[in-house]
Amino acid sequence: MQLHQIKRSHPNKKSRLIGRGGKRGTTSGRGTKGQLARAGHKTRPELRDIIKKLPKRRGYKFTSIYKKPFVISLGQIEKNFDSGEKVTPGSLVKKGVIGSFKGKLPEIKILANGDIKKKVSVSGCKVSADAKVLIEKVGGEVK
């Protein structure tokens, strides 16, 4: 055993830091006066005040639950599709009638605006009652 290898069996006691006698002064590191110097102090988070000032918009909480479908008229189908073709969300994106939304196909509803004279097969889309009647009148089908 050498002198630099000797260790104490009981380490030094550390003096407690209290009041004026310790290393901290009268304010004990809390600054002077005010809310932050008091015991049990609480401050509002700054971000909460900013959030509360923002207006709530229509559909504030339930925007992800209900999404309106993309509306297409029979006139657009008449203009972009040939007789005997299938009308699906995928074919509408390929023809450039609609665009994909965040890489996904949007939900589509076909309304009876305009005339249709071509025989088309509609599937994977919502169709209004009037549009369904007009499509079937021409000889097309709705699935």
C-alpha cells in the first residue's frame, strides 16, 4: 500500500446550504422579489396564451372524421371518356380530370350536371340518384 492509494473509510460531511450561513445569500439564488421568488410559484406557459388567441374555425375538432367527396359532373365524364370505358377514381386521375390527394385517390361523387350520351360503367364512386338514372337510361351501369 502506498500513500496515494489510501482512501478514507468515511467521506467528508458536506455542509448544508441554508439561509445566510450557507453559500447562497438571503435570496437563496431566486433573485429579488416578485412571483418567481416566492415559494410554490407557478407561471403560465407562454405558448398557451398564443394558442388561446388563435380563432377556432368551422370543423375545429372533427376535420379528420368527415371529408367531403370530390364532385364530378356527367358533362365532364361525357367530355373525357369514350363509350364502353370504365369510370373509376383511378381512371379519372389518369385522364387528368382530378388529381390524387397526398398520393391517395380521393373519394368521388358523380352528380347529374350536364348530359351524357355515352355508355359507361361506373364503379368505386358515389353516384347521385339522378345521375344513376341518366347513366342507366343511356345503357351504362353503376356498381
